[in-house]
Amino acid sequence: MESTFDVVAEPNRRAILSLLLANECSVGEIGQTLQLSQPSVSKHLRVLREAGFVESRVSAQRRLYRIRPEPLMELDAWLAPFRRYWSTQIDALERHLDQMDDVPIAATTTKGKSPDE
């Protein structure tokens, strides 16, 4: 079985997950919306189902797929420290840029050049 990261690394699987955020879909609806063949959609859904990202239910003659949030919550928890790290870095950049805004324009010109140059 593929790791969680291998599962979500594939662009078509991410597109399927994004589509299923809005509502349940059949294989045909997913294929039509994403312009993928039915066998391709079925293959990706099998991987997503085995990894626990989606589940299905039967409605009349169709199998409808829906997202399962638990694996995504696990990914979100793993990413939290990285978000905090980048938030700190972006805050530091913002402070630096604010300080640059406070520096007078004359102080940023090149020293030693005459005004004619």
C-alpha cells in the first residue's frame, strides 16, 4: 500500500479529492468533470479508497464516492509545525519590509555619486 504522501502526491487524485469536497460523485461524473477515462478514475478511486481517503455507497445503480476527512486531518496535523515555521519566517519578512519602508529615500541612494549622474 502507498504512503499517505504518495497517495496525495498524484495530481489526478488531488483533483478527485478537491471535486469530492463539494459533493458525492459517481465514477462517470468524476471522469466527465476532470476529463479522465473511466478506467483511470476507477484506478485512482481504488487507491484513495484503500488509503482511507474516500468511501462509497450504492445509490440505485450507481456507486457514489465521498471524501473521508480523517486521513486529511492526519496530514494537517503533520503539517502544523511547518505552518508555524513558515508563519514565523513570513512575519520576520514583514517586519523587515516595514523597517525598509521607514528608511528615507535619500538614505537608499548610492553614496559618492553626484546628483547629475
